[in-house]
Amino acid sequence: MQDEVTLGPVGEQHLTVIERIMTDPDVMGPFQWYGWRDPSRLRRRWADSGLLGDDGGMLIVLRAADVLGFVSWRKIVTSMSSHCWNIGIALLPEVQGNGHGTQAQRLLARYLFAHTQVQRIEAETDVDNVPSSAPWRRPASAARGSCADTRSASAPGTTPPCTPSSATKPPDRRPA
Ligand SMILES: CC(C)(COP(=O)(O)OP(=O)(O)OC[C@H]1O[C@@H](n2cnc3c(N)ncnc32)[C@H](O)[C@@H]1OP(=O)(O)O)[C@@H](O)C(=O)NCCC(=O)NCCS
């Protein structure tokens, strides 16, 4: 069970690693670096809510006691009476490529389907970000085509393509 990936609430002891991931362009990589942000914002949000709110949240990704990275989700309003979750993930470079990202995204989708009312979970990723889009190529997920994403980390003024993907709630899933 040492290799098993788990998710949990972010504790104060995890904040340094999350800050490292979020504030280092080399760690975030070419697809997830959005520029310098207020460095104290994470700790303020953690002190305020534990990074768990009604409109989104963040969980730490662990393997035993080792911090691998984090997963997050945010609310996307889809109609006057419904919403879905858009999820994200970032792992430390030294643990990437071992299947942990796939496991963590699967665990997050199960968690959100089990504990919230949404029927759909989606993600957007640059078309060239192969590790990020891999879990969404599985059965029960669907790639929805491509769109222009101006938030992506590429040359100023360009609108590189991204791939939105989604998974719908399995009909017989029981709360985990
Ligand atoms: C995206 C990310 C979470 C993926 O996690 P990971 O643990 O590295 O990925 P996995 O080991 O689970 O691999 C997923 C798939 O990508 C493939 N893959 C992994 N690294 C790869 C690489 N460098 N090049 C090509 N394919 C790769 C794996 O073979 C696997 O494919 P398969 O399921 O078809 O066998 C991680 O790379 C990361 O944190 N990247 C930086 C932040 C980021 O881009 N986040 C996503 C933004 S949408």
C-alpha cells in the first residue's frame, strides 16, 4: 500500500510544497505557468477556509507521508440552475511520470461525484500536454474538441489550442 496515492485536506505543513509548485515556472512547466502572483495569497486562503469552499477547493496528493502535489476544482456555472466542476492538478517534477497524476485525478473525480451534486466534471488542457490529457482518453470520459485558451502560458498575443474534456457521473456510484 506504500505506492497508493491518497488525497486529503491541505495542512499547514503542506503549504511550503504547494508554494514551491505554484511559484516556480520550472516546476509548473510550460503548460501551467501563469506568471507571478501574490505569494501570501495561498496562506491567507488556507487560514480563512482550509482551501475548501463552496465554489472550489484544493486537496493535497500524498503517497504515504510524501507530498506529491495538489489537485483543485472550481465551479463552472452551466445554466441558471446547474454547475459542474473544472479540475486541475500539479505534481512535483521529481514524481511525475509514475502514474500518480492519473490516480490522483481519478480519486478527485470520485470524491467530487460522491460528495457534491454535480453530474459532470471537466478539465481543460493544452493539446500538447500529453500526461495531463491521458486520463481523459479513457472510457467514461470524453474529449469535447478544442478551443482557444488565452490563459495558456505561451507567447503573448497568441491563443494556443486546448482540449476540454469531461466525465459524467456513473449512474450507480455509491458515496465513497
Ligand atoms: C499533468 C500531470 C499531473 C500528470 O501526472 P503524471 O503523474 O506525470 O502522469 P502519469 O504518470 O499518470 O501519466 C499519464 C499519461 O501520460 C504519459 N506520460 C507521462 N509523462 C509523459 C511525458 N513526459 N511524455 C509523454 N507522455 C507522458 C504516461 O505514459 C501516461 O499515459 P497512458 O495513461 O496512456 O499510459 C503532471 O505531469 C504535472 O503535474 N504536470 C505539470 C502541471 C500540469 O501540466 N498540470 C495539468 C494542467 S491541465
